[in-house]
Amino acid sequence: MSSNSISDNLQTVQDELSAACQAADRPATQVALLAVSKTCSPQQVVEAARAGQRAFGENYVQEAMDKMVAVATLAPELALEWHFIGPIQSNKTRQIAEHFSWVHSVDREKIAVRLSEQRPSNLPPLNICLQINISGEASKSGVAPDEALGLALKIASLPGLRLRGLMAVPEPTDDAVTQRLPFAALRQLQEAMRAEGLPLDTLSMGMSADMRAAIAEGSTIVRIGTAIFGKRDYAKNL
């Protein structure tokens, strides 16, 4: 994929995001675009960044570490914001705590405690989203909705972390009406937590195939990869 097409794709996604916000009667400024750069090369990240994208999401810690170094070498002038959005292994929490600004995929107290203890004191608090298994899929990570409040209250009390909101990856469907149901459930869960005193402001939900439905139900961060960078090559050795 050429650099021009990444720039063109970003513009197309931004236009679609704005149209989805307009359809939902929401300002486009309420929804941030997170470019999911897993399996992408450092050069692709730099091209997207030079086209105006600043926030990038990664799923694999070692790949992300290597990519951050390479991007900083290629374009030291770029100030990028890195989000970790994949499953978290206990032995990877230090790298996540030290190098990311956001983590969208916390679903266990043990992981949150480690991130809290390992967040360097000279950095701002690590922004945390609690991952919810909103569709109840056995194959998916995430805390069950009925256990979310208890975990959220524990996370909110930890130093070095700032609990921002909820994240989910619902069971995929092509039906536009059905797509909205789990997003609505996540929004309602966030509203219930806010009623319990948690100052949550973030709903990380919606990807390339269901962004419009997610925005209609209140998403504040959409995670878009394929529509920006093209079809992924998981066999590629980065």
C-alpha cells in the first residue's frame, strides 16, 4: 500500500466518522479515531502520522516496543500517543506501564495492580478502559457485565491509573440494527457506573465494520485498522 493511499484512507475514514456523528446528532469532536497499527510497518505508522493521525493502537507488546523505537528513529519530530488494546500477559505489564498512554483491555484486578505499581512516577496516570465481554462469548476476553462495577471500583482506587471508561468487542454481525444492541448495553453499563460515582468519560467501541452503530450509541473512541492500512498480513515479519 502506498503512502498516498494511507492518507486517502484516513481522509475517507474521517469523512465517514463525521457523517456518522452527524447522523447521530453528535459533534464530530466527541469521537476520537484510534488507528490500529498491529502488523503494520513503522513506515506505515509514520505515513499515517504525517497525514495527521496521532493515536495508534497496538495488540502485541514486543511488536509495539520495536515499532515505537523504529518510528522514533524515522521521525523523531512526531509526538504520538500509543494505546494498548490487546490481551495482557502478567509478564508484559511493565513494558505497557512504561510506554503506553492508554490501556483498553484491563479485565482483571491482578493486571491493574501490576500496571499501577509499575507506572513510572514521572509519567501522567495511565488511562484505563475496563474490557467488558458484552456479548458473553466464551472465546472473548473481558469481565462479565455483572462483575464490572466491583472491578471498576477497585481499579479507580489504584495510584498511577485513571479509570476512563469501558471497551468491548461485540460478536460480529452485518445487521445494522443488531450491531447497536451490545453498544447500547455497554453505554447503559457505563451510565450505571457513573451513577455509582465513577467519573467515566470514555466508550471505546466500534471498528471498521460497525463504526456507525457504535457512534450512534455513544462511542467516544473508534478503533479502525483495516479501513486505514488495508488488509492485514499476519505472516509478515515486522
